[in-house]
Amino acid sequence: MKAGLSLLKPHMTGNKKLTVGKVILGTVQGDMHDIGKNLVGMMLEGAGFEVIDLGINISADKFLQAAKQNPDALVGLSALLTVTMEQMKEVINVFKLNGVKNNIIVGGAPVSQQYAEEIGAHGYAIDAAEAVKKAKELLEILS
């Protein structure tokens, strides 16, 4: 799958020079899955976003540090396992405790709009295309 994504990336991201916003992406701690996150990242880059991909198995503290360094960035949390979804809530709690105001969007197979609302996320996306729309909305970027 990763080899296929590397072939698709140039066609999805293009050669955009103008950055419309910044998004920090990562798969939450305990989760090693990244195909969905990588697709979201490529779609965001194709839409003109600068993507800071933290990778997989990212702790709340690593998300916090990245957000502090990029206070204008949207933060995207990914989880594929139901047992790691709780880490999304942990990231949001750590941000609140530290006064970090970055908007947070969540996604992944077991995640839902209802869960996003329960944990206090600012947005939810069911797929990569929706993630781009939601990112633009949350960062107040006109299409």
C-alpha cells in the first residue's frame, strides 16, 4: 500500500507553491496504522496545506509540543483501533490543561461525529476528502 501511495502522491499533491494553512497530523499513541493518515496528508498537500506529519504512535506530549511550535496549525488525530481512540481524548485534555488553543480534528475507522463531540474535538472527518473540507472550514479558508 505504501508503494502505491508513493506513486499516487505526485498526482494528488501537485506542485503548489502557495500555502493556505498548516496541519499537524499524527496517529495517536498505541496505534501503528498510517494509511488513512497518509491519504489525508496527501489530500491536504494537494489542497495547498503545509502538512507536518508526526507519524505513528504519537504521545499527547508530542502533539502538544508541535502545537506550541505551530499555534496557527490545525491538529489532526488519527486512530484505527477502538482501544486507542481514548488517546484522542487524552490529547484534547492535555491541550486544555496547557492552554493550547489549536483546533483539533479527529478521524479513523472507529471514530464518529458523536465521539468527536463527546471528547470535545472541533471537527470530524469520515474520509480524506471530508478532512480537506473540514480543515478549510476550521481554518476559515475559502474554497
